[in-house]
Amino acid sequence: MSCTPPRLSNIWYSCINNADVPRFNESHEKHLTSCYSLFDDNLGAISPILAYGLKSGWVDQEQIMTAISEPDQLVQISLVSELIAEQCWKPFTTTVSTIMEAHKSAIRALIEHSLKHVPEAKKNLLERYDSILANREMMANLSMSLPKKDDEFGDEYENTFASRITFSDAFLTEFDMNKFSFDKRIQNMLYQLIQKVMPYQFECSTLDLNSNYNGWITEELFSEDDIEMIGQYISMKQGGYEIEQLCTDLKLNDEMISTIEDYGIEGAYDYWCMCQLEKHVTELSKNPKKDIQKSLTAASNKHPELLPIQALYAYFEHNIKPFVFPFDMGSDVDVSEQLIYSFGNTSEEICIQEASERFYNGNEVAALNIRFSDDKIIDFFENYSISNCMVSLLTAVIELRD
């Protein structure tokens, strides 16, 4: 994750009012106290940052009181801007960067040590891991900004000052589980790991996409029982079926036949396939964490490329903090429209395609605004760093599988 340096201290009042402030002659001075409505509109975002800086010890009460009690509003804005940019934002981003770099260095050393007896495997894995992690680090950007009219967060968030996470593009993180179909125990263990790690990242699973965007199928077209019946029939026929024969074999009523004629049957079958995958993954996720460690220990004896995952999972369990998500929506577009992860299953393709079309057909991007009223903001970035390394390692191990 990149952390953008603050630019607010450089005549922030010009930026926050979306215009250059001219030199006022004496006849215009009386208007100074009423021309900064945009600053006033964003006090709700400014105050929590100052409070967070005060709580963190980066700024003291006297400095804040001196700034906000300044009678000249122009000077007041400049003083507040400097406090936020220089004494709150810079220490905050420095803290985040330092913690993330510390975990990144410790984890890389862990991976290297775990494969010290297999130098060729270590070389190949580290090269792939470093490349994947570098790409993932470019995914998100942490910045403090005031969107202008040409920004793509949506009309509702125009001129809204915030410290925000933005994303450089649309991303698909794919874990190709088919590469471990030779050993269901390893495959199932990886499913468990992915579901355990990904909540600390920004990507949305195809399973959630299916529930969120295709739920209308069961609400408006078919019942759950109908979809189950149709799905099992098509699966049994292995795709080789005729609609007319399906309606006859399943004894569908006229209303159901009419619905199929109007909307087709593919959507119902795609939804059913995704539900089957969700049931499988959900069932695996219920297993206790000791089963993951046990499976990793057993599998690593046979497959040394899993040794780094075993070592990093122990690190993950020891260092991960309780789940926190200190963000509010900062755009009209939900992050799930832009960042997705999948299990490499063919049933997920339609979900990914539909999400991609929704994103690229729009002219907006996703953003998340940091909620500085939360106490555990740093914990999120610590969890994010550890889990990001784990995702990069999992992806590298899977990709290198012959």
C-alpha cells in the first residue's frame, strides 16, 4: 500500500475552497469571514483527525486550542491545516508504513528460513512471491484529499474531505484450487486458509457477489426448491438437455414454464452452481484452526513448498489482531465492484464477468474513508500487512504448482 505525503499545509484554504484565494483589498475584507463554507462543511471530518492526533500524542491540546481560537478565519484554516498535515497525517502514515514494513521483512525472512534446505525451491518461490507482493502493494493507495468535480467517487462525495483508501484499477485475485485436485486434503486446507485470511483484505469473494447481486433470482423468479431441482437436473444431464424435455421431466407448471421462456434457465443454473460452491467452502470454514495446522504439518512432509505456508500461518495466528474495519463508504461504487477474489472454479466466471461489466461500464471508482473516531485503526493496517503477505505466498505456491 502506498502512502501519499500530505499536501494540505501548502495553502490548504486554496485547495479546500476549490479556488485560488486572491489578495483582498480593504473594501473586500468584510467578506472574508463568510467565504469558507466548504471548510465549515468538512468540520465533521477534520475534528476526528485532530482528536486522533491528540490521543496518539502527535499534537497537544494547547496547539489545537491556539489554532481553533484564532479569530481570523483565513489564519485559522491555515493553522488547522498545518496541524492535520504535519502533526497528524505524517506521523500516522509513518506509523502505518513502519509497522507494515516490519511485518513484511519478518515474513520474508521466515519464508527464506523455512526453505533453507531446498535452495532451488526457495529461489523460485521468493522470486514469484516478491513479484506478486509488489503488484498487490500497488493495489491500494492511502491519501488525504478533497475530491474535485473531475474525480470519480460520485456526486454525493464531491468536495468531501477525507483520509481515504483508493484503488489503482480493478483486480481479480485468483486461487486456482484445481492445481491441488490430486489431494483433496491439501485443497480443502487451502480453501480454509483463504477464507481465514481474505476478510483482512479488501477483495470481495465471488460467493458474496453471487448472494448480493443474484439474490433477485430467488426473490422474483424461482423458489429455492425450484432452483435446486433445476440445478440437479442439469448437472445430472451434464449440460446435455432440452428446455422442453426439462419442463416435462420436472413436471413444471405453466407459470414456471412462462418464466423460463421469458428469462431463460441459465441464470438459475449459474446461481445453483455458485450456491454449491458456497456450501462446500462454508462447510470447510467451520473446521477449527488446529485442523489447518495439523493438515499443513502433514502435507509439508510430502510437499516442501508448503513449508513456508506452515511457518507463515503460525506467524499469522500469533500476530493477527481482532478483526476491525475502520472505514465508511467514500464513493458511490462499492469495493466489491472493483476488487474480487475467486477459487478458479468455472462456475465463478459469470459472476466475475458481470462484476467487471458493472465496473467498466460506469465512470466511477471505489473509495473508503478512514473513520478516525475508531480506536483500532492501526490494527487494521497491521492485519492487512500480515494477510497481504499470506495471500501473496498462497498465490505464489499455487501458481508454481506443476
